[in-house]
Amino acid sequence: MAQATKRLQRYLEEELGECRDEDIECRLEELDALEATIGAERVETELDVLSALANETRYRIVRALVAAEEELCVCELDAIVGVSESGLSHALSELVDAKLVADRKDGRWKKYRATNRAVALVTVLDGCVSDA
């Protein structure tokens, strides 16, 4: 719930020329509605996704899978990222949990592909870098 602060009051006084209690209450209601559209659960989920990408190994795996546009075997990913088997396994597990990567068993091999979520995030990041 949004709370009135002296800073908010000063801001409203500057914007409106004067600031009454009703002005503060009205703005607080608008801010509460804005906060509700964001949603705590959504923020938590999005932070999990961003946290999953905030590691070089995991980010390189996602980038490789998005660029490949097809499934890659775990052995192919190992060749790309060059980390220990346990490091690769842990990274892939976190990416699957964040729904950035999907996996399937194919006989003796495990294959991975980028999800639509991963493709969308990489596309946005590509746009941010090219705009800079």
C-alpha cells in the first residue's frame, strides 16, 4: 500500500500549486491501483527469470539455444560453454526451472531448446544493444 511521505507532499504542492489532504489521498489511491497492476507474484516470477540469466554460463546457454533455433544435445552445450558436467547440469536445471529452456530425453541423450520466453528476452536485449 502506498504511503504518504513529505517528499510526495512537496511534489504535489509543486505540481498543483497547493496540496490538500484530498490531493494526497487521491494520488495514493492511484498509486495503489498502479501497484496492484504490477502484482507481487508477477514481480517474483520475473525476478526469478532475470536471476537465471544473471550468470555467464546460463546466459551463454540461452544465447546458444536461441541462436541454434533447434534442440541441442547436452554434449553440444558442454562443448560451447566448457564448464564442468555438474556446473552445466546445475545451470540447465535453473534455466528449466525459470522456463527459459525446455528439455526432453532422446534415448541416452538429453536435448534442450530455448522457450518462447527465452527467445523474447534475447530479442528485447538485442534491440536494446542495437539502439545504444
